[in-house]
Amino acid sequence: MSQQEFVIPQDKLLEAGVHIGTKTKHGSMRPYIYKAREDGLHVLDLKKTDDCLRNAAKMLSEFDASGIYVIGSKDNSIRPIKTFCQVIGANVIAGRFTPGRFTNPSRADFVEPTLVILSDPSVDKQALKEAFEINVPVIALCDTNNSLQFVDAVIPTNNKGRKALSLIFWGLAKVYCELKGIEFAKQPADFE
């Protein structure tokens, strides 16, 4: 497969460690795992990551950006999420997701999303649960140890590494902008 066929060149994906999973493998992530290394780490299939990235961007492009909420509690995800949201015009919920944010209209910070993107469904499980309760689709960046329960579209990736998260959010923004006909001039380093 040639480099041009990928949204993000394979060498960049490898350099950022997008393919490096964990030693733990969840059954629902099995289709996205290429192999297990001798040291026990599972390796994600980059072709499937690319396909899922394209599908997620297509799904994302069907929604109005003002109703999209991107959630990330981990420090490594905050900058890429904020930059991604600036590019596409979505909303950021960085840091701790407070329970009831999507389900309790009496809260001062209550919001009604039309689509939710999670940087890690294990860490942001409260947001995932609430999105499911209100029947809102969820796109999640999932590592080999994540469950796909309540996830509508998966992007298989190392969701712990700063460079991997930055590169995936850059690629998602790039494809989204192409689909929407928006000029996109950001570089992957702008998301780090």
C-alpha cells in the first residue's frame, strides 16, 4: 500500500506511536489488532485506523459543529482537543466531566450535544454513559484495552501518547475540512 493512500502517511503514524497498544486486549478491539509483539504489547492495524478515521470524519461532517462536544480528561489530550475544536468550531470539555452535564437540565452548565467525541472511553466513561442515555452518537479514540460498548464509531489508536493523540486529531480535522470544503492549513505540530 502506498503512502498516498493514507490520510496521515504511515511513517508519521509509526513515528508518533499510533500503532502501539497496551498489553491488555479487550475482545471488542480484536478486529483492529494486527498482532501481539514478543514483549506483550499489542499492535494496531494502521490500515484499519486510517479507514476508521475516514469513517469518523464522514460521520462528523454530517453534524453541525455547534452541537459537537469533544471530551478529554487526560492532560495529554487537552491541547489536541482544544486545537481540533478551534479548527472545526466544536465545543471543548477538557478536564473532569461533571456528572449530569448532559442529563440534568437544572445544572448551570447543562448542554445538549448532537454528537460526542471521546479521547478515551475508559477515562471519560461518565460522558459515554450520559451520551448513551440521551441517545447521542459517540466517536471514541480507542486503544487495545478499551471496550466498544456504547461507542458508535471507533478510531483505533494509542490514546495515551501525546504525539499519537495530536496526530489523530490533526488527521480527523484534515479530513473533516476536506469534506466540508473548508481551508485547512494546520500542521500536526500545531496540535501538540
